[in-house]
Amino acid sequence: MIGLADCNNFFVSCERTINKDLEGRAVVVMSNNDGCAIARSNEAKALGIKMGQPMFEIRHLVNSGQLVALSSNYALYHEISNVVHKIFHKYAPTVIDYSVDEAFFDLTGIPVEALDEIGANICNECLSEAGIPVTVGFSHTKTLAKIASEIGKKSKRRVVTLVDPVEINDILSRTPINDVWGIGRRTARKLYFEGIHTAKNYIDCDIHHIKHLTGINGVKTHNELRMIPCIDLDACNRPIQNSISESRTFSRDISDYEIIKTRLTTYTTHCATRLRNMNSQCSSVIVYLATNRFHTNESQQFPSIEIRLNQPSGSTSLLVEAMIQGLDKIFDPAIAYKKAGIVLANISPIRATTPSLFDPIEDNTVDSNHQLMQAIDEINHSSSGGVLRLASQMGLGKIGESSALSSSFQFRSKK
């Protein structure tokens, strides 16, 4: 059996954890620059607000008090996502973190009778520990588990288990083909012309015709709907990425060096944690900035720089020092920037590279740095959003040049 835990209206739910007055109200979270709605509460959906609907079309609802529109707070969403995913990992030996608000579980060998209790425990713990409502679906494949979780959301059931083939067949006959995970809008339109309107029509269609219409991925979906698992759930052997990046568009143009440095420190910290989760290191740090493209009186600028490390590293402190070195070279205090980003490049497995012959380093430097970062990751992973942060991440100034990495970290109150 496969399980899928899906946080309900995740960004809105995160906002409700810090503002209880939003409970029961129609709420949307806007994209960067507050351009369009990227998350909607159930109450907002009831008002007819669509995903991606531009702000100018719903501004009258905001002005009349019927709708609350919030700017996105990705730092908050990232912290709460870490908390809920930590809870997910407690309930199955193999978990794949599919997205910021979803995770699949491999529950092979666990009795079907135990699934409802497992799902209820996940929902209860996510609500009590993180304040996030979660829906859990169980079935024979990833695609069917996705359908089960969607049924739970629509029927307001926290846990839905689809096991019986007769029940699954009945549900597929009532599931529109465009609601099936893996079937995009263009593919759905093509299938409509072939008379395939439901998931049941899809699995009743000859598999060779399905391959002709949708390709190999469509064949996988066809098999998954027929209770034949064929989409890989192996989270442990995913290939190492060539690069890891994070960037944000600011809500306003910023010319303050300290603000931009603090933002980039946070992005670098997130990327460094992901790097270590892959048991990897990088040898290049790329920093880039961008001005506002809507300023018609001046051409847009994209200053960037690559800082090569003397030795590949996964240390947050060392990567942040490299980021600051790059930022110092490209930042112009006379210019206001609209966007900033960081890229960790030239990624390799830990211990896959030979240290430079010309750099005097202690034999245990790599090991000690890696062990320190692992300890910090474990502390932050076991807390609600993390209690250890770099001083520069908290806007406390530049990181010192001292090799004592622990001096760069400051405790942050859980409050």
C-alpha cells in the first residue's frame, strides 16, 4: 500500500498559525509582487476565486472586506514545512518528500486494518504540533493514493483508504480525466476528443492507443489506475542534483546592503541544508541580483558572480562567507534591487574530491566541519523550525573571519 499526506491549503494554513483571526475567513496568499492568488482557503474557493487569478480581478472583494489577501511569507512556509515533513517521516520506513506540503509513504507489509489509525495519528500530530490540517489517502499506487486524498478533501474526511477493486472502479467512473494526477490540460483536451472523459474511460481504453495518445508517462498512469504500481517511490537513491538554487522577488525595491545580505544568508542556509541532505558538497557559489524590469526609464540589470571555493564544502558558514564575498563585489549602493538569488554549483558527493595540494589544511578540518553541520541540522530538525541560525541571517552583521564556526551561530528563541 501507498500513502499520501497532503496539507490542506498549505500557505493559508501556515498564515492561520500566526493569526487566528483568519480562521473561518476567505483568505488568499498572493504570489511575488502580489500579482495573483497562489493559495486559497475553502472560503475563498466558495467565493469563486480561481488559482492564479490576478489581483486586479479580486481587489473589489478585498476592498469590501469579503476577502483577505496576504503577501507570501516563504520563510514561514519553509519552517512549517520542515516540521510537518519531520512528522511524516515518523510513520513509515520509506518516505519521499514530494513537495513542500506533500509526502508519499511506502507502507508495504503494514496490515490494511492499521492504515486508518496511522492516517489519523499523522493528522492529529500535524494539527497539534504544527497547526496544519492534513488529509491522508491510502491505496495500491501513488496515483490512486492521490485520488483518495482528493476525495478526503472534498468530503472533509481526514483519512480515505481505497482498497476494494469494486469501490475503486466506481470512483474512477466518477473522476474526471483532468482530475487525474499526471494528466495535464493539453493531454486532457486530446483525450476529450477521443471520447475519454473519466478515469474509467481511460483504463478501459487499449493501452497501445493510450501510448500513442499520451506517451510512456500516460501508460504509467494507465497502469497505476489499474492498481499496478509503476511510478518509482525510492526516495533513498535519487540522483545528486547538478546545482541547488533559491531566489526571491522582493515586495519592494531594496538598496539596503544589510537587508539583501540577510535575505541571501537565509537562502544560502536553506540550500546548504538541502546539499547536506544529499550527502554532498559544492565547489562554487553563484550570487546574483536583478533590478526592477518595470522601470521603463532604465534598462534592467543582472549583476552576478561565481565564487570558487578552495575546497568543496557543505558547511553553511563557509558557503555564507563565499556568498558575502560575492555580494560585496556586485552590490552597488546607488541601485535598488528587486530580486536576489543564490546557486550552489559543481556539486559532488562528500569525499569524492581531493583537497588542494597548495592549501594548508588540517587533516580533520573536513570531518569536523561536516560533523558540526550534521549536529546543527539535527538540532534544527528536532525543533519547531530550528533554533540555530547564522548571526548574519538574523541581521546581526557580517560573519567573522574566525575559523571557529560555532561562533557564527546564534540561538533563536522559539517564541
